[in-house]
Amino acid sequence: MVSKIKQFYINLGHPADSLEEMPDYLADLALRGAAELNRYSLDGLGKGFDHLEDFKGLLVKYQLKDSDSVLTNSNFPYTSLWRAMKKGGKDISTCSEVALEMRLLRAELEHVIENSERLSEMTDFLVSFSRELRAEESRLLPARVA
């Protein structure tokens, strides 16, 4: 099943196979995942976690290996992920530490609805990741000519 946000970007004409490398798509996906968790925390009823499942799938697909370096990873925005993790209080300085945190994040996402404190923290992390993606994208845009 394709999530609503993925279908939206496909309908805009973006190739489905390159969406996972688009900061806009990833930022929207993270925000919608946060909204799904927030909706669950407010009313106790999840209307589905399609976006969160897509996000978890990306963490699996782009999981860093402990032996990876800056030169061996893909186009996934690991820098934005790292910044969001650091804002969440994680002391991370190497690719192997990011790899470990990605594995822990996936494990936490599997059981996040069982712990109300983690539910709030995960929602905050997803919002922070989305913000970092938007900030990274704006840093990469050329400066406007006055």
C-alpha cells in the first residue's frame, strides 16, 4: 500500500524510485509520521500508521553499517538525521554511532505506542528531523540575486 504522501509526490510527477532521496518528501513523511503518533497519543486510536511504516522502511533500507564512512553511504540525508539525533540529546560523532542509533530508532519505532513518554519523544524527534531536512535544503539552495 502506498502512503498518501508518497502518492501525492508521484502524482506531481516525481519518479517513485527517487522520492527517498528528496528532502521535501522525507520531511513531509516525517511530519506525517509525527502527526500519526500525536493523533494516537491524543485519542488512543490510530487511524493507521502508513507514514510511520514508510519511515521505518527507509531506516531499514538505508541502515548504515558500522564500517561505513562519509565516502561509502548513499544519498540518504544522514547529516539531517544526525543533527536531529543530537538535538534529542544524543552524543554522536562517528558513522558507527549513527548506525547504532538508527538501529535503536527502528527498535523504538516498533514499540513506541506502548510507552507514552517515548511516544512524545519520538514525535519530537520526527518533527526535529523534518525541520533539519528543510534547513539542509535551504542551505543548499543558491542565494537569491537581489
